[in-house]
Amino acid sequence: MDNRIGFRRNIYLAWMEAVAALRVASADPVLIRARLDPIVATVVKSDENRGYALTILLNIWVNSQRPYPRLHAAALELYQHSTRAEDRRCLHYGMTLLSYPFFHQAVIAIGQHRRNHETMTSAELKKAMIAQRGHLGGLDNAVQRVIFSLRDWGILANTGQRYHYAPPSTPSSPSSIPVETWLLAAALSTYPDKEIALTDLLRLPELFPFAIHLSIDALRQSPWFIVQRQGIGIDMVRVRVGS
């Protein structure tokens, strides 16, 4: 398990839009950081805190190219041609899953909790993360940063109860099979085996913000996956090597 937290600052959706657009236009991380700095500075005045936020943003949309070259390139292509905010949000979310294991584990915990409860509190999320990682320094603060960011992205919303959060009543629906299959590939690529039963893939808890409607034929035709029948009626899905 990666015990680093990393995700230590509130990350606004507007910043994610900015860094993705800058990365589409340029591959130079120094130039991207310089152009992103005044955008983040409108909210974060401290040089140190702004530096942390900029590092998170560049890790998500720039530095992720090294460990996930195909997923990164496809995300840029999909982002460049996307006209729907819902699709861009899928891409931001998937890139963050790839870049920050702490964020990924947090949204898994939220998705698992959601299967039995309508809302989740920050205290419940902290408890779940402590059970997985131990009470690391900075964990409480990082949980708050994840919740804030998910709220700003429209993935969690306030409820009538203080400190209780829930997703919108209607999950976001990606507009195309390429966006849906990319999101599934991004999520599955973070798992050690990179392989899972089809029924489990479509029910991954971290996918709770999105309504995924993919047929087995769509997965078989996707460049991201290898689908193999194992046993009686069990289809196993594996991410292709090099994603």
C-alpha cells in the first residue's frame, strides 16, 4: 500500500479545467505551472500552499504521463474534443484516481458506504481511512480536502444534516462509449492484478458518481480490455498491458 497522502489541498474544478486545457496546448511543465500559478493565486495567497496545489494539479494532468502513457494520451484526446461538462468531470476524476492512491481509497470508501447508507459524514470517512492506513499525520486534514474537492466538482453535495454528504440523486452519465471505457480502464489500472470479473467491474465502488451502461460487446470491442470467459458464465476483464 502507498502510505503517502499527497492530496493535501482543496482542488477546485475550475483549476482542473485550466490545467487540462494548458496540458492540451503544451507539454512543458514549467510553462504550464507558470500559467496556472496566477489562476490558483486568486484563491490561495500563500506561496507555500499555492505550491502544494500546483504540484497536485501537475501530478494529475502532466506527470501522470510517465506511469500511464496510453491513458494519459487518451484523456487529453477525449478532453480536447469534449463538449460536455459531465465527460470532462469523468476525465478529471479518472486522472485523479490514477495519480493519488489516497484519493482513490477515499472514494472507494465513500462508494462502499453508499451501498448501505444514504449519506456519509466526514467522521465516518476518517474512520474508514484510519482502518486502512492507520492514523497517519495529516490524514484528518486530507479527508477534509477530498470532501471539499468532491463537493466543488459536483460529486458530493450537502444534505439537510450538518457534515452529512451525498451524491446528487441522479448520477452523471458519460455521453459516449469511449469516455465510459476510458474511465473503467483508469479505475481498473490502479488494481494490482488489473483483472476483475465483469459484474464486479461495472460495480466498482469508486464509480459511484457515474451511471455506466456498457455491454459485454462494447468491452470486447474496446482497445482497453481483454475479455475472457472463465468457468461457467464468468467473464473476466483485464486491462491491456501498457495502458
